[in-house]
Amino acid sequence: MIYRIAELADWLKALSTGVFASPDLEREGFIHAAERGQVQGVFNRYFSEKPELVLLAVDESRLTVPVKRENTSGGTELFPHIYGPVPLAAVLGHALLQTDADGRILWPDGW
């Protein structure tokens, strides 16, 4: 399982189109994702000030596009990048992203 933090508007659009395709896909050619242990750091760096976020759990085996683990910013940590839109059938879970008082992500039960 890999994870994507999405803005609510992008998730609502996916529900109407049947595929998740965030702005980074058009801008960079892939959708940024993260392993579970990377999600908090991604949230802290890029999303902590944004309201209305959704956490998506994506099953790689249900994707028909390549997923490459790479670091495009020059670091050493590899992140999963999804090279195409994500069909809703590959999203096995979604939940409004919630955090505790210290900004730690509260993972949905069963995730």
C-alpha cells in the first residue's frame, strides 16, 4: 500500500471522473505518493497549512501505470511516483486527514 495526501477538491473531482489525477501529474508527469513511514514528513513539509485534506490508500497491484521509487529532488530517500492517473478501483481507502494537537496524523482504524 502507498499513500497520497490529496486536497479535498481533487478527491471530489476524482469521484466524479472515476480517476484521481492531481495537478502534479500534469505539471511533473507523475503523482507524488509516499510509503506509510513517509506520510508524516510529507504532511509536515507540504500540507500542514492546507485545510480539507484527504488521505488515500492506494493498492499498487491495482494500478495499470508504472510506479517508480525515486528521488527527483537530489536526496537519497526514495518516494513512490505514480506515472499516470489512479483509477478509483485502486484506492482501497480514503479518509479526511486528521491530526492531533501536535500535528501528528491520526491514521484511520484498520490502516
